[in-house]
Amino acid sequence: QYQPSLAHHFIAELERQDKLLRNYTQNIDSLEHLSSITRLIQCHGSFSTATCRNCHYKVQSDEIKDEI
């Protein structure tokens, strides 16, 4: 539903030109992954997976999106 912005593509281009050491993001939308940025630190995690805080079972967020 959402797409990476020009800013995401610009950061990806910096990485392709080997001018990006690391990209820190506070966003949890994972749009950086959609724009192929690999040198990525997601400071607050992402919404691509969900993990149970009790048993640490992990699922893809698509599997539970309707329940949320």
C-alpha cells in the first residue's frame, strides 16, 4: 500500500555508489527494505514481524494483520 519516497531512493543510490556507511532509521514501516537499502539499522524494530513477549514465538505481521 505504501511505497518508498524519493528520499528512500536517494539513500539507496548513495549506498549503490558506496557513499553510505550506515543508515539509521526510527521508522517501523520497512520502506527502506522496499528501496533495497541493506546497510540499515532499525532503531525501534519493524512491523515486518511480531514476537510474543512471553514465549518469543515470531510470526510475519501479514499473518496477524487482520487480528490487529
